[in-house]
Amino acid sequence: MFNLLLTGGPVVWILGVFSIVSLAVVLLKIWQFWGQLKLSDRSAEDAVHRLQEHHVNEALLLVKGAKNPRSSAIRDTLETLNINGLSEAQQREEAFRRARGRVLELGSQLRILEVIATLAPLLGLLGTVLGMIEAFKAMEAAGEQVDPAVLSGGIWQALLTTAVGLAVAIPVSLAHSWLERRVENESAGIQDAVERVLTLAPSLPKAQAKKQDAK
């Protein structure tokens, strides 16, 4: 691997840095999704069921302190419903504003993967073009004494950067698509949770919610 880095030159070194950065981002998002935010947590669904049964206190206990984005969105929505002086339209707007913040948190750093997946094959192609230019310059300098072995060696070294660029871009693109799809699913779940709470809002015993919130 070290020999490949030396042979490929600066472009391969840059692609190597890209691969390290992308791996770090993927591992960070995996830890965030299933370690910190616990996307598989069912507390949000249980809280909605409690709200449907008008057990506001129990629902609040389920989502209190939860880091799951759906649970956090439900907690934010219930808190919004208890803000005095807001009209129903303002409550909805505030609830969805907070929900959008949760979605932005989920999608953070994914742009890095998208940029790397786009630039990696282009950098690989650039390295190949530059390598081919050097190979043909050497062939021109040699005149009639061109050694085919030297020419072929220069060509494969040039093509190496394209191979490395694709090797970086393909798994990064797959990881980005997978994580982006996960964010889309969770975003839809957050929106659904907020809408379900807002739909139930007129029938919820707000006094209990306020009492629990005061605690």
C-alpha cells in the first residue's frame, strides 16, 4: 500500500486523506445514530400511544431526557403546546421549526461524504491525465529510442490514480446513500410524530402536561 502511495504521487495521497476522512464521518454517523440518538428506540411510538389514551404524564415520562429525535420532537411539541399566548397556527409553526432542527442535526456531516464521492473519481482522472502527459513527454524526449517497457510502466502508473479514485468514490457513495436514506426515513418519522401530537392536542389534558412540565 505504501508503494502504491509513492507510485501514485500527490493525487493518491489526497485520495488517501479523503478515504480517512470519509471513514471517520461514517463511523461518527453510525455512533450518532445508533449510539447517541438511539434511532431504534421505541419510546416515541409508546409515547404517542399514551397520548392517544390521554395519559399525558406517562407520555412525558417516556420522552423526558430521551435523545431519540422522534421522542425529542414529541417533547418539543408538548412544550410548545404549553407556551401561553401562542395561537394554534403559531404553535404548529414553532413545533415544526424545532422538528426541522432535529432533522438538520441528523443530516450534519453528510455533505462531506457527498463532496468526497464527487471529487474522488475526478481527482483520479486528473492524476491519470497528468501521468499520461508525463509519459508521452518522456516518449517524445526519447525520440526513436523509445523503450516500450518504460512507456507501459508510465501508463499503468497514470491509470493507478483513476483506480484509486474509483476505489474511494464507490464505497463512499454507497455509505452516503445509505445514511441519507436513513435520515430521510427518520425525518418522515419526526414529521409524523409531530403531526400526530398536534392532531391530538385539542383533546389533551393540558393542565396535567403543565404540571408534569413544572416538575
